[in-house]
Amino acid sequence: MSVSVAALNLQGVGDVVWDVQVVNGRTPTPDVVWQRRISSTGYGDGAGSASYVGPCDADTDVSMNEVRVWVVGVYSGPVSALGSFASGAVNGAAGVPVPFQNPTALATPLTRKVACVQNADRPVQFDVALMRPADQGFFDIAVNFNNIFCSAKLDCCQENEAGTACADDLKLLFDAGGERATTIVLGFACTAGASSDVETELYLDAVKLDCTAPNTGEDFAADIEIDPTGAAGNQCSAGDVEGCGPLVTSPGVNADLYLYQVGVYRGFEELTSGETAARKVYWNVVLGAVREDGGVGIEDCWLKARATADDANVAGVTDNGAIAQGAIYPYIQWSAQLDGSCHAEQLSFGTPGAAVTTAYTEAGATSATTFAYGYGPSFGPAAFGQDTPEPCGLLGEPCPSGFTCDTTLDDATSYALDGAGGFCVSDGTVAAFGAGAEMVYVPAGTFWMGCNSVDLGGTDTVCEDTELPQHEVTQSAYAMDRVEVTAQAYWDWCGDDGFAVWTMPNDAPGSCLPPGRQGDVEAPYDYTYKPTTGEWTTQLYPVNGVNSYQAIAYCEARGKRLCTEAEWERAARGGCETVTGTCPTAMRRFPWGNTEPTCAEANIMLSGSFCENGVGAGNTRVAGASPYGALDLIGNVVEWLGDWFVSYPGATDPFDYTDSYRSIRGGSFEDGTWEVSEEHYLHAAMRNGMGPDAGDFYAGFRCCRSYP
């Protein structure tokens, strides 16, 4: 197990001392696997970050380990005498302390759960931003910048313990083969102060690479330019950066020779300073780098970028990314060759030639100094001189390409907002449920998958063994059908277009075969897959009576796929970015929140009575919308998913029904409060499985696709 604590710190820190402990999953009292006190100078960059590799307990019964981290102290210089592990207490750590707001206490370390696997590395990352008094900022010497404090870095690798050379590549982004690969991180974060009347805006130029004739001089000529205003997350399909325009442009070179992916991450930190919001804004650009292998590679490239910040609520020499002619104003510049000479480069204050350093605009400039892009709480991300895309939904982020913000769709939901409301929906009309069926956008992010019991501070009153343990899942962006696939959409594909559908994985193709029967007995409920009379009244109802192979075939024919369990659950409950409080315990019980379901939110059974005697139209219960705008995730029909039904990592009694049962989610019109125990079938963490060739009357599906 490799444990990394990383902080994008302000300049002036000489060392940070951490206490790290790993315990196994034994209950009620876990066993300590190991514990150690480490320092940033001994195990990291000397400015806060540190890494340590130690064992974890992979024994099946206790394999869900917990990593605990305490900040012992922040110091102005290297600490030679660390003292011994003491759960965050000073206990002998000797150094000149720097005042800071400690996010940990003796009884409340930072924690992260991780499933330990035999003979496998399990990296655990803690990103910790330590808030310190304002006099630690490095931008406090410019007259017109004395209240803005920024930090920046360029991480080309993981350094050795001495900080003198690269020890290993950073591996964060996924390449085309689905493996984490070499990654370079450009980080930038600022705050205009903790006062409620400030508004921090960041200005950033395009990140540019010169890969054909790189140098440090003025004849730098960019071969690749990266626009950082795309939707947060991965900007490209892995391995196809060359086809990633307009966000990535590469006139004259093949970008795929140097990059396999580009990621952009930005947002607002929720940390506080003196019990008020710190108002810190960050904007990071991450490069998936292709190493040389007998040809060209990222080592041939020189990187350049510039950035600065402003308090938008204070009139001054900056306006819309432009610094007034003749004004002396600080900014940060990145300039480094991305070869072995580039390590974990921290911000250097005013050092010419450093990879990341500060500079000032010139008093004798003949024109304004301009930056290309901006981002802040009320602005962007956008290019200056262009219309700012409207923020949308709970995140307040603009919708990505191919999606528009429909501000009418959330009006009757629990997510109706003043201002930046709505959901990001694929282009089209709400009534268009055919081949171009609407999809809702789910951004890249993290959520906690599985049942979060009320016994542990969560919202779920009942937890089945199949839903445990709750665990953290990080996902790339994706899109999900807004409604379940309708009878009309399925018939248009299956009946009119004549597509052959397999009813079993190894059968020869046959005719379109939604069964209409269960064995030799007529089903007691109507099927919706085709018109049975001259008038068709159920065309907008979800198709039912299809097996998983038919569902897979339909989605693939539409350029999509069945959703994974993780995609379904996050779309239903919302990610960590949509909740307040501690994410594991704050995960919603239902798509609309934690209130008990009624017929207004879902087509289910209540007190022994059906909301509808069978499936119902899939576009009518908007009150049950999920945080991203998907409908009928609970009730109506259970939904086929692409995963086989297997236990979660670290489960107490693991099971594996691969090839026997495919996962289904969401409950149906038959599920509800006929009995108290049946109510559990409706919560978003509920899991179940069904034979893949079953075509039951209560089963339907919807499709997903990766984005971009």
C-alpha cells in the first residue's frame, strides 16, 4: 500500500510532519497494521507533500483497511527530530512552528477506506490544503495585489526522498488500454481572502507545448495548445488527443505522439479560515504524457503557461483578463522542458529560469497585458471576449458540448434552484424518446457506493450484505438516458428496422423476440413492446419483457451500452459534489432525497395498492428526478445493467455470479410497502440479480455512454 499526502501549499513552508496509521477491518476493534511518523523533507518535497509505502492486511475477513492521517505540525525549516507516532500530538517534534489551521485532531484524523488485495499495490491519496495566516502569502508585496494569495506547481514525477531526482512517474489518468499511465500536473489556486465581500477570479492562458524545436528562448513556437475551459474531467477519448478539437489543437504535429489524454479540474474549496469561507478557487490542467519509446515523446516538449488572479469586487488595474498598460502586477509563469530535468516543481518566488516562478508586468509596456481565459464563482470558464456559458444545475458549471441547460426540467423537482438551476440534457426535445433519445450529463467525480447505515450516521435504515461494504468510487464523465427505453423506441429499432436480436448469447440471430410469455403461462400484465391493437397507447411507456442480451443489442445499435452498477447508483444518488456534509454519510437514500416515496415520485406499490396497474409513462413523474435529471430510476421497471452480479471489494461473504446473474437495479411497479421489508427494494443502494436470458414483465432498461 502506498500512502501519499499532497498539499498545494503557499510558499514559506520548510517541513510538514504527519502521523500515518493503517488498521484492518476487524470489528469492533481493528488491528493496527502499521503506524509511523513521517516528514515532508524525509519523504516528500519539503513543502508539505509526503509518500510512504507499507503493508496492508489482505486477509479476506478484514481486508477493508482504513488509512488514518494526522497533521502534527507545519514548520518554517526542516525538522530533524520528529518524535514518535502519537496520533497527531507533537510528542517530540522539534522545529519552528508556522501557524496554520489544522484539519485534524487527536480523535478526528483524515481517513480513507481501501480494500487490500494480495500481491497488488493499493495507492491511497490525501490532498490536503493547509490554511495559514495571510502574512504567509507570497503576493503580499505588490501594492495592488496585497490581499490575494496564490500557489502553483508543476508535477512531472514523484521525486525521490532527497528531492533531487525523479523516483517514478505520476500515474493518474487512464490510457486507451484502461491503465493508469504517466501524468503531468499543472496546478494553480488562489484566494482573495476570507472576507464575505471578495470574489476570486483566476486568469489563465492556454497551456502550450513546443515539441518540434523546444527551447527556453523567445522563439518558442507552440505545436500543441490546450484550452482549459472544457467541462471538468477528461477532455478527450483516451488515446485520441489528435481528434480532441477544439479543446486541444495541434497544427503541424500529431498530438497523439506526445499526449494520450488531457484533464481539466477546477472548482471552489470548501475549507474555512477562522470559521469563514476561505474562498479559494483552483484550476488545474493534467497531461496524460506519452514517453519516448524509440521515437518522439513528451520528453521532446517544452511547456509554457501564465496565470494570475483578481478580486472581481475591487476596482483596480485588472478587468476581464487584462492588466492595464503600465501597471506593475504580479503573475505566475510555467516554463519547463518535460524531460528528466523536470521533477515536482514548486513555486519559486522571483527566481528567473525556475520551472514555476513569479514575475511582474512591465511599467514600460506599450499595451495591456492580457490573459486568454477566466474562471470564478460568477464567471466562466470562458475565453475573454466571448459570451460566458450559463452555469447549470447543482454544480453551477456550464454544460459540455452536445448538452444544453434546460432550466424548465427542475421546476417540479427537489432540485429546483434560483439562478443556476436546470439539468444538462442532450440536444433535442423532451418528447424525442426515439433513436436520438435525450440523455442527461453526469460529470466526472466521486461518490460512496453501497448502503450507508443509520447506525454509522447514514440514511439507510436497512442494509443487505450484498450492499456492503460502502466504498469510494471515482468515475469519468458519462451520459445516461433520461428515461427508460420506451416501447416506441424499441419497436422502431426491432420491428421496423428489422434488426436481429439474440435471445441467448450463443444462439443464432432470430426475429425480434420480446417473449410475451413466462414459460408456458401467459403473463398477467400487458407487454408494451409492440402495438396489439390499431391504437397504441403505451408507446411512451418503458419497454418490458426483454432479456439482457436484447437490451445490450439495442444499446449497442444506438452507439451506447448498458449502464454499469456504479454509473446507475451515482446517477440515482448524486456524487459527493452534490451533497453537503461528510460524503459517505450524506449520500441520498432516493434520487429525490431522503423522504419516503409516494406515487408522485415513483410508480411503485403503496399500502398494498399499485400506483399504476403495471408500467407507466416514463416522462410524467418529474418529482422523482435524480440530481442530474434522470427519471424513474426508482420503480416502474427494474433496469438491466452491464455488470454481472458479484460482491463488492472487501465483502464479508464474497459471491460471484458471473455468467449466471446480471445486475438489476431500481425496483419496479410491484415493489414498495406491501410489507415493511419490501420498502428496502426501493432505495438507491439496493442490489439484485436476474438470469441474463429472463424476459420478465417487470424488467426494462436504459442506456449510457462515456463522455466525451
